[in-house]
Amino acid sequence: MTAPPNDCLARNEWICGAYLSTRRQILLDAVVQHLQLTALSVLVGLVIALPLAVLARRWGWAAGPVLAVTTILYTIPSLAMFSLLLPLYGLSATLVVAGLVLYSLTLLVRNILAGLRAVPEETRQAARGLGYGPVRLLLTVELPLAVPAAMAGLRIATVSAVSLVTVGAIVGFGGLGNLIYAGMNTYFKAQVLTASVLCVLIAVAADLLLLAVQWLITPWTRAGRARAAPRRRRARVRAAGAKAGRA
């Protein structure tokens, strides 16, 4: 009877340290490509979504069509989206980036627009009373106050992009998706599991990074919560006292 091999690669195990040590450069290249595709698509999407949201806020009639078009784009299946873009971009990384940009628009436009709409009208009127013009009002009042809602959309769009990049493996530009696709075709367990776990780690790390950025650039939200905390405590004390009195 033949003894089982000692190498976890030969045994094709799901968890295999030898895979990490022998494929380190392959994994690093895949992670770098994954990060590049994700970052570029989200950045381009943000550059497009910001003026669209501002125009939709300025001209109310434009909000419906803008949101409708971006929502329709989001409903197109990823394989169909890449197929539709194939005649324009060919089998290239640009094809993947273009598809991810279109998917990110509905999340980014909707959240930026919601943030702009949430700016109190009295705040706008006060800024106009101080002599703020439309551009200055947008840059120094409206956009800063819209940051929390915009960052929420950016976080969702980024995590979604990390996931959708893997679909780019069908055209050879999927980052870690290339390894997952190849591993599934050959039933290479360690490769499939390792690449999948790395995708999850990238998504979690990106979300935490953006959350930290939001915390740093919105100090007024922390100050507001700090001022509200004593009021909430006093309200709880009064409610507890009233309940004890009734008892």
C-alpha cells in the first residue's frame, strides 16, 4: 500500500502553507492588480458621480433621469456588462475598469445627492447672507456637510468593486479572480481558498480604511455626538426616575 504524500500540495488540501511559500510572488502580483483595478475604478467613478450629483441637486428635474440611468446600469449582470463593453475596449484592463465605474455610479451618485439634499436650508441661507456665492457655498458648506453620506456610498462602492474585480478573470484581468478561476478549473483547493480569503481581507481593510478617513475629515460629527451624549444621559435618568415614581 502506497503511503500518502507528505506535501500538502500533493494532497491538494484546502489549507496549505506550502502554497503560500511557493506562490508568494504570484499572490503578490494578483493582489497588486486587484488593488489597482479597484482603486482606479472607484476613483474614476467618484470623479464622474460628483458632478452628476451636484447637477441633479441644482436642477431638480435632472435627478430622476440621472438616478434612473445609474440604477439601470447597476441591474445589468456583470458578464453582460463586460460583453457590451467588449467592442469598445477589447480584452483589456480598461474593459474591467469601465464596467466597475458604471456599477459604482448608482451607489455614489445616490449617496452624494442624499448628502447634498440633507444640508439644512437655513444653513444655505445663512451662508448666502454672509456673501457666499454658489461655488463657495458648494465647496465650503454643502460638500463638507454631505461627506458622511458620500463616504457611506464610497465604502459600499469600494467593497462592491473588490468583489466585482474577480469577474474580470473572464478577460484575464481579474486580480485574485484569475487565481480563483484557474483554481476552480483545476480543482486546486489551496489556491481557491487563499485567493478568496485575500479578497475578503482586502474588502474589510478597504472599508476600515475609508471609515478611518471619514472619522478624520469629519471632526464636527464627533463634536456633535459628544454634545448630545449628556442630553441623552439626562433623558435616560429622567425616564428612569419617572418609571420609579409610577412604581
